Amino acid sequence: MKLVKASATDEDVVQAARVSTQGVESLGSDTKPAGLINYLMRDRHGSPFEHTSFTFLVEAPIFVAREHMRHRAGWSYNEESGRYKELEGTFYVPASDRPLQQVGKPGAYTFIQGTDRQQAYTGTALGLAYGTAYTCYLKMLREGVAREVARMALPVGIFTSYYATCNARSLMHFLSLRTISEIAKFPSFPQREIEMVAQQMEEAFGKAMPLTYTAFSNNGRVAP
């Protein structure tokens, strides 16, 4: 994940909020920003946070991209297309410390570490599936089959790349659902792979808007 560009500062939030009481004089206001931003966050006055923009370039497996693109309000996406380019044979294999066993019922479950046997077989099975699928994909292309048809053979573990643009309010909503935090007011249960993307976005968010990020954390990581 790479932050391509950002037009997002704490001052953007302050000025957007102050226009309601100061009109054009809100530009350049020296109002204490930390207190105002915390008030907006605490009382969930969210629109001032929308006057910001982050653009990320994400490289992730397709199954992660599809989860990400479930976030529609305040997000825009452009993804590489298997209709127009030959897709590279880069596939995702979970790291050895990635929990493999799901315990409990849907909506109330946890994950625990897999056995050595499960770890070994997961890597072998994915490698076999990926290799077979990509070989078939390339074979179809070499036989003159259209890219949009040949890509049907590829699994969701293949990597894709896409631009994702959002405002700070939408980003906070994404982070509240796609990360696990002990200070969160509401629990979340993200898949580990999308949490890895979210954690990198959170780092960029914290650097660009430190006062907003602090208020977000201090108020239970609830998007305003």
C-alpha cells in the first residue's frame, strides 16, 4: 500500500466547521483546533471531516480488494483490468503465523493457530491450485482466447492493484470496521489480510491529521 497523495489536514476540518458561525472569516481562523476537533468527533458532527482527501495505491489479493470495495460511501476506486492487460502470476500465500482454524459460530467466533500439518497442506494446496490455474490462463491466451475469457480461470488469491480515494470521515469508518483495537467502543472482526491494508492506511492518516487521529482514538474509534 502506498499513499499517492493527500489533501488532508486538521486545519481543513477546523475551517469547514467554523464557516457555520464565522462565514468567510473562518478562513485562517486561529481557534484552538484540538478542542474543536474533539468536540466534533465526540458529538458526531461528521461533515467537516469530509473536506479532505487521501488517495492510496493498493496491491492486494482480489479477495481483499472485494472486501475493501464493499465500502462505497465516500470512496472511489479504479482497478487494473484483466480485460485489457495480461495479469501477472503473483499469488497470496498466508504467512506461517496466520491463524487457520475458525472456532465458534458465525458472528461469535475467533481464529486460532493451525497445526503444523494444516500449515504445510495449506501452502502445498494453494501452490498447486495457483500453478494449475495460471498455467491454464496462459495457455488460453497463447491459443488466442480473449483476456476477458481467460481470466475466468484465475482464483481470488491472485494480486490486483487499484487506486482508492476517500475523505477522512470515510477512512475512519473503514478503520473502525477493518482493524482490531482494545480501545474501540464497538468490537470488529476483520479478516487479517484486509486489516493489514487498513493498518498501513491508519499510519498515513495519523501522520497527516494527528489531532483528528487522536480525537478518533480518544472517542472509542467511532467515525463521526
